[in-house]
Amino acid sequence: MSKIVFFDIDGTLLDHEKKLPTTTKQAIRQLKDNGIFVAIATGRAPFMFEWLIDELELDSYVSFNGQYVQFENKVIYENPLSQPELEKIIDDATNRNHPLVFLNEQTMKANTDHHPFIQQSMESLKFIHPERDDHFYQDKKIYQSLLFCEKGEENYYREAYNDFHFYSLAQVFYGYLT
């Protein structure tokens, strides 16, 4: 019987400064040496933790809260957002002046040049504000989108878009659409 253990990234593999402690590396190595299969399970996009996969010599993960799964370096499951539904929420968010960030497994793009809510969110993850690309979502599989608005304004989206799952993650609401 094989055993597997999944680790989240923030606050589990990485400390609160988003650094990988030496003790964590040693513990992962010990698990692997004891024949336990080690994988990552996270809401993050794969490009956001590629360095961690390399550093820990892992080849399996569940990303985007389950929307994109890789096992032994092979994609075994993917569930991109519905293009027609994504277009509806983009129109709605644009009309309400709520910025969006679109993520696939390789990168992320925003629908605005700069927005303080996006900036704050990205800085908390040690990333820079993504470049603007208004059409990024049109010809790529999008596994997650971030919607930024003031607290309380997210209720409109939760009620209007039942096909999406929203997660509130900060003082300012930003929802993962999955």
C-alpha cells in the first residue's frame, strides 16, 4: 500500500514571509526517503510555485483549488472556466468598475493597467501586478480568475453567477472564480 501526503503552500510549506524553511525541506526529504509520496494541494496557479516544485523535487500537485491536477509530471485533470460564463462576468465586472485577473497554468494577466486592490493582493504573494491583456482569456484555457471589489459588493456576483465559486480572501474582497 502506497501512502501520499499533500501540503498546502502558504503557512505550511512556506513561512509567513513566503520563505521555505530548511526544516521543511528536511522533513519533505525524510518523507520521500521513507517511501511516502509527497504532493502539493493549493489554490495557487502552477507558475506561482514552480520554484517550490523544483526546490523540493516534487512532480505532483493539485492547483487552482482542484481545477488543474498534475501527477508525476502529467496533467491528469483540468477543468477550465466556462468561456461564455466568463465573458458574462467580465462584462458585468467591467460595467461595475471591478478589475479582474485571469490565470492559466503558465501566467496571469489583468484587464487593467494598474489597480491598488490587485497590487495589494499580488504583493501579499510576492508577485508584481500582472500586465494588462484585455483578450488573454479569449484564446487560452482560464482555470481561475480573481475579481476585486469592496467588501459587500461580492454578494451581487455570488447571487448572479451560480456556476462560479467565490472565496473571500482579504480585507478587500477578491474572489477566485472556479
